[in-house]
Amino acid sequence: MTAAILVCEDDPIHRELIRASLARGPYTIYEIEDGRHLVEAAKSTRPDLVMLDLRMPEADGIELLAALRSDPEVGDVPVLVLTGAVRQTDRDAADRAGADLFLAKPFSPRELARTVDSLVASPRADAA
């Protein structure tokens, strides 16, 4: 089974690293650079997982996560926050907004692949 992953990341280098890290997995990766369109992109791609950066020039990642969680069509999609915002307050805010997991940049490609595999296989992802 191929899983759909929606990556919301403004940095093209990080998007390439994510693609390379997940290249061996059974994934279809959709990318958006502008978080302002996250909810609409999630509705159109119906992802099994959303990967979200907290720091983007046009949007606040915590607000995006909250908007995603509040939408009845896509609110139950697992969300992996993958970000350079690594203060404890950032982690706490992501947890309160509904993040399933939090990984800091720079990330290990192997750790990212294992984390994605686990989130996609979780019961929450199966219910989506």
C-alpha cells in the first residue's frame, strides 16, 4: 500500500532531504511551500500523514496545525512537526495544537524514515 504524505516546508533543500530520506518507502509525497494553503492541500490530497514546519515566512505553524485539527475533513490526519524551532515552548505549543510527534532539524534520515513508517502504520492513520 502506498501512503500519501503532505510536506509543508518552505525550504527547497529541506524538501529534497525529506524526499531522499523517504525514497525507499512506499510513499507518494506532495509538497507545498506556502503554509497558508495547508488545509486546502490536505483536503485535495487526502494524506495519510502531514509533515509541518513551524517556521515559515508566510504562516505560523502552530496556527496552521490548529486550523488543520479543527477541520472535520482532515482533522484526524497524523501530523509530524519537523522544524528548527526546538525550544521547549515550541514543543509545548505543538503538543497543545495537536501534533502527533515532533522532530528537530537537522534530522537523521533514518530516524525520519522510521518515524514516518510508524505514524503511517498507526491506528489513527488507518481510521483517516
